[in-house]
Amino acid sequence: MIVYNTTYTTPIDDARNFVIWVNESFINRTLQDGRLTNARLLRILSHKDDQSECFSLQFDVKDTAELHKWFVSLGKSLNEEMNQLFDGRVVGFSTIMETITED
């Protein structure tokens, strides 16, 4: 199993609207696509400051081929939508991880 994680940093003033958009748009549309599953949105506490908030958005995906198909068909447009909505104030980087052990 592959875990697709994107860590986002957003200004404090945009954090609430970012979380709403991620929940109502990004996660819903991604889960409807069916390639990525088990969405998790987490607030990162270890890098908190007065000016920004950090979030981790994670999905499970069968393999990197399915992840690539999702990105080409939907992920790229979701990222473009986010950049337009938040005028580039939200930035993120993605990590692709492989599950080794699981309870």
C-alpha cells in the first residue's frame, strides 16, 4: 500500500477557509474518483507559529501507477484550483511512502 502525503503551509488568516475547501472539495472529489482512499487531514503541531498553520493531507493508493493516473486526471486541476482560490498563499510538498507494517 502507498500513502500519498501532502504537507501544506497556509497563513493563519487562510487556514479556516483552506480546511473547509479541502474537506468539501479536494477530499470529496478525490474519493469520488475512487483511485485514492482513506482520506486523513491532520493539523501539524510541531511546526506551529503565530503566522501560519501546517496541515498534512493523506490518502492511501494501491500503487504509484494509480497515483499517477489520479494526478493526471484530477490532482493537477485540484492543485490549480487551490492556487487560484488562495492566490498562491498556500504552499505544499508531497511525499510518497510505502507501508511496511500496519496494525
